[in-house]
Amino acid sequence: MANTKYTEDNIRSLDWKEHIRMRPGMYIGKLGDGSSPDDGIYILLKEVLDNSIDEFVMGAGKTIEIRIKDKEVRVRDFGRGVPLGKVVDVVSKMNTGGKYDSRAFKKSVGLNGVGTKAVNALSSYFKIESIRDNKVKYAAFSQGELTQDSAVEDSSKRKGTKVVFIPDEAIFKNFKYRSEYVVKMLKNYVYLNPGLTIDFNGEKFFSENGLKDLLSDNMSGEDMLYPIIHLRGTDIEVAMTHSKTQYSEEYHSFVNGQNTTQGGTHQAAFRESLVKTIREFYGKNYEASDIRKSIVSAISIKVMEPVFESQTKTKLGSTVMGGDLPTVRTYINDFLKTQLDNFLHKNSNVAEVLQRKIMQAERERKELSGIRKLAKDRAKKSNLHNKKLRDCRIHLGDTKKQRNLETTLFITEGDSASGSITKSRDVNTQAVFSLKGKPLNSYGLSKKIVYENEEFNLLQAALNIEESMEDLRYNNIVIATDADVDGMHIRLLLITFFLQFFPEVIKEGHLYILQTPLFRVRNKKKTIYCYSEEERKSALEELKPKPEITRFKGLGEISPNEFVHFIGDDIRLDPVMLDKQMSIEEMLSFYMGKNTPNRQEFIINNLKVELDVIEEQA
């Protein structure tokens, strides 16, 4: 062992911006390029937006304007404006902010005063402008360093705060804001704040019915087993129904306006209290899984000085509501025991439908019990002996809860492709699941097939999503197949599997397609990997004269030494997203059902478009 000296010279103190830039994950979670909804660039937007939301909550400003063009973000609210003497401090001095004063912000989203400082430090350009008392002041920064500090001047503008920032490309490589993710975030804000209008690039979002609107916008009316149950209290709001087609549980949970995508004490309390209330109402000791099967719900609570398990606030750790209120668990239980029980007594038709749903789930569970036990035994044996799943080390240690956002499961086809990914992956955070041949077309099949089909059974076991999405073992599920007809067919069959049995995997932004290069263009000095014909042409122009060109036909042809470039920091992922214009049932029926004249016409028309494009390029 080397004899390393440890002296005073080894001790170093970092200033606030150096620490944030050196350890960005501590402040904004994973970095990413914007292909995932929890990537850092969306956390930056959220941190700025949270301050504007808090202004609305405090009764100041009913509209927030957001503009995102290319890589620049602008957020303008019409609240009270930052006190002019503190404009620089609130975005550049740790432990500085208005939210430490509980009189002003009793149930605020952010409490530790770090959010906008992190945005400032991680932006190549950051500007804050405050208009207050007919005066204006602004300050500009680059990577947290103050570059401009204006004097206070007279202003006729409406009061409020404007923040402009550009995430630093040295940290967020090749990033791009996807409007679908931004819109989902903004819709959540208006669901939780009825009366608030958010104007995003000219499109306005507004909600009158809170969480009821959330469920209505995310489900088709035909898929709801009964009309949405919508309950409101002083510091709590609940909306729920059951799906006719979905198998597993789906939860949207919030604390003080923050979307707690990883749940926490409030979501656990809701699941527990729901079961207890239903059992007492019907006087039956129904299984918890039968009561919650197919539930689609949303819960929002307000807590004084909430404690989250990370800076990104995706999981609530608080056990108390604050003040004179009881624990989170007791508060939610008392609310449901009174409000849900009253609702079911007053709406006997809903109560009857719900009971029939529970009894149907009970029958299905008993029918599947034997099959499920055999399937679980098979899954254990297969994982041990066939090694279909090559897991990552996070799941083998004590840090899995803290680092679960970093985990990725690659679903591959064939030994050569899985071998290349396995050898080049990050063994700490990336796992590999190997398919054997093409999966079954699961459209129209019952959940029974998930246990009877070896591939589906083992995949379900690897993901650990049989009961609830809360138990999902990998944040990112990446389909990694060849870019040929067979590979695309496998992608389609896997997407069908998730849509049929676990649609929330897609709804919550966990499913992706891995993009791998089609060409390698290189000379003695440089190698360029090209993902399209346009990139190939550009590479040829750059690497004159006559470079070597390789056309990759499949993942198995890419060596592990090269594959490491495509699943590391420069990974390119295409998120699988749902078309809101078409229900899941309509989508599956059209693309995966029996051939119909409409689908034949669709294929012919799109094939014609592709041929036209090819002719134009030729």
C-alpha cells in the first residue's frame, strides 16, 4: 500500500459554487440530457418555478410566464418581488432566503435556500431581476460568479421577479428541453393550485377542479370504473377511481405542491388508510392487494417544514404534519375514515361497483395463486442458473434507496448484444436482461400470461413491479435492440407488454429506446460515430480525404470497447411517450390487433411518405 501523506495541505475548503459544481448530484439528482423527466435541467426549472409558486400561494400574483427557446429559460412571476437589497444574496449566498421565516412561508415547497443558488452555479448564464415599489434591480452571473450588479432604478413595470438562465453545457452535455416533460410539470402545478395560470410559450394552463382534473386528463372516461371520487380537506386533497383495463396500482402524490415521484410517508399512509377504510365500510377483511388492484389515485398534503429524503424532494420523509396536527399517518387515516366513508354511504351505486371490482380481483388472485407461486420459483431458479439478469451493484449494497434514480436496466436480444453491453456497462448502476427470441404479442391477453410466459415472468421479476410501481428496481428501462426490422418488431412487442400490463411504466417516464450509431467514420486521427445519414455526410466532409466507413448491422457487431461510448455519459435515449389523443386500448387495438383496412391504409400511406423522402435524397 502506498504511503500517502495526510497533512494540513490536504484540507481544502470549497466556496458555495465550487461545491455545487463539483457535486451537482447532491443538489439536483442525476444530470442527463433531458431525455428523462427527472434529469437535472428540469430540476433547475422546478427550483426557479417553486419560488414563483410560493408567491402565488402567499396571495401574490396569479400568473406565471415561462419561455423556453433552444437552451434558454425565462421565468417571470408577478409576485411581490425579491427585496431589492437582497437580489444578489438570495441567489449566491448559502443559508439566505425568505423561507426561513415561518411566518411568511409556513408550508413552502423549498425551505433550505439552496434551490436558486444551485441553478445559478450550474448555469453558464444566470440573471435575476426584481421589480418592487416602482423600482428595479438586476444581477447577472456566469457559473455562479457575479458579472453584473445594477444600481436600483425607477421602473413602471409590473412588480414581480424574472429569472433567465442557460444550463452550463460543460455539465449538461447535449441537453435539450422536451416540451412534453415541461408541460406535465406545469400541469401538476396548476392542478395543485386552482386559480393559477401558467403561460408556457403562449399556451396557457389552468385548473378549476384540482386533482380531479389530473385524473381526468390522464385517463379516458371509458377506462374509469366509476366517476372520480374527489375529497378535500384543510391540508389534504384526494382523487381516486379504478381502471377497467389496468392491472397494477398508480399513484400521483404531492407535498406542498412538490410532485413526490418516489412517494414517501404520505403515500404509504394513503395506501394503508384506504385499505382500512374499505374493510370497515364493507365489514369484510379483504386482501389489501384486491382493494388496491387497478387503482388510479392522487393525494396532496401540506406539511409544515417538510423533510425530504433528497435535495430534489422526490420522497417525503416527514412523519408529522407540524404545529398542533397529528402524525401524517394519523391525519390521512382520520380524513379517509370520515370523508371516504361518508362518500360511499351517500353514493351506494359507486360502493356497489367498487365492491364488485374487489371481489373480481379476489377471484382472479385465487385463480392465479398456484401459477404465481410456480412462476416466482421459476424466476428465482432462472436468475440463479440461467443468469438472464446481470444485476448492478447498487441493488447488492446498502445505498440502493439513495441511488435508485441512477439505475438502468438494458433489455437486449441475443447473446452477442447482451455480451457487449455487459462487458462495457457501469457495473454499479447498469444491469442487463437478456431476451431469448421474440416476445409474445400480449395484446388482449390476461395477466395470467405474464406468469405462464417465461420471458414476461422473468422480466416482471427483474423489475419487481408485480404489486406496485413503488417497488420498481430500475429508474430507467432501456430497450436495446438492433435497428433492423426484427429489432423494431421486438421493441413494439415489449412496448405492447408494458402498455397492456404496466402502463404506468410509460406514463411515469421510465421506458426508453437506446439509440446506437448506424455508421463509424474514421481516419488515422479521428473517429466519428453517426446516428443518421445526415451525420454520416457531415462526418465525410470533416474527415477528408476518403475515410474508412463501417455500417453497423447489429449491436453484436459493436465491440465492448466501442459500446462504452454509447451507454456512458454520451448515451442517447428516446423516451417512449403516450399519444394523449388516443387511449391505450385504441392504440393497442390499432397497432397490435388483427389486420384491418384502416391499418393497411396507414402502412401504405406512411410507406409512400418514406419512399418520397428517399427519392428526394437520391
